Amino acid sequence: MTHTLHRSGTIESLKKDYIVIVMSCRGFNDKEAAPMLCKALEILSKFNPINMGDMKTGSIFTRGFTFKKIIEKATDTSIFHAAFSDMHTVKNVLKALKEADLGMSVVVSGLYEEVKKACADIGLAPHTVNISLGVWGRTDLLPKEPEVMDIMTMCGHAMISRNLIHKLVRDVRCEKIAPEEAGRTMAKCCTCGIFNWKRAAELIESLAME
């Protein structure tokens, strides 16, 4: 999975941003995988994720969606996501998933050294490692503000518009809304449930102070 791979930001900011993905492998173990995937989602939910969802159906910020609704719509090929703000919690999530031994693929996106150490601490050996090599091409067309890019890259399917971010910055600056409301507003645009709205709120607040 690479739609969570290209999140940008400072080291300190990215230490507050981790994604756990659970999925079956099509053609290998996807047959009747839905019950195992639902058990995995139940485990993720016990650790109070910032956001969570299924790429095929929606997130807890999608209108009318709840954890129960996501479970009800689960299929053998659902791809469940959960966003967390600290590695300590992610480590406990991985411990719980390891103990459950559900046979599903688990992907963690975050700072490489942090994730590597967490896996080693609980006796997990990563099967594969993907590393982002940065952004190439017409980079002159990208937003100039690093914080705007940091927010946009938290939705790997590019559903967070720079224009929306600029509007929300203006609204926070004018005290029409709080940064947290701005963060939750953007989370509604991300179907997967990988958008870390709490980190986004901090970035919006920083931009509003400029």
C-alpha cells in the first residue's frame, strides 16, 4: 500500500502521525476474510484511533457512518485503516494484532526508524519496506507553504484541496471556527480514514498565526 507513504512534514510533526492498515491478499487469503478483517477493526477501535475507515465504503467522518456501519459493510476485500498520534499506542496495537494472529496483512506507515524499532521490540520482522523518495516533476506547481503540503499529503488520494485549506486558514484566523473544527472538516473529504485531523488542526493553527 503506498497511498499513506508520501506524508510530508518535520520529524517532530510526523512523530504524531501513524497509520495502521489491515487487509487480505486477493487470490491468496481473501476468501471468507471478512470475519477476520472485522476482528482486526475491532482491535484497532479499542485503542481510540483519531480516524478509521474502509477505503471501499467510508470513514467515521463520512456522513452517516459509524464504526458499526463500517463493520456491517465489510467484505472479504475491505481495506481497513486507522490513524494514531503516537508510536506507543501503535506498538500496543501491533501487539494485540500479533496475539490475535488473524492471518491478515498489516501495514504501518510512519517514520521508518520509529516503526522499525517498535517491530523489533515486540518480535515482529517486517516482510516488506517501502520508502518514499520524495516528490519529482513540476514541483513549482505545488503549494509554497510546507504546512499546506503536509496537510494535503495526509490524504493519499488527493481529496484535500489546497483551496479548502486556505479557506479554513482564513476562517481560523478570523476566529470563525476553531482549528479542531477545521481538522474535522477536512477529515470528511478522506474516505479511507487515514486523515489525521488532529495533526491537521495543529498545522492549520500554525498557518493561521502567520
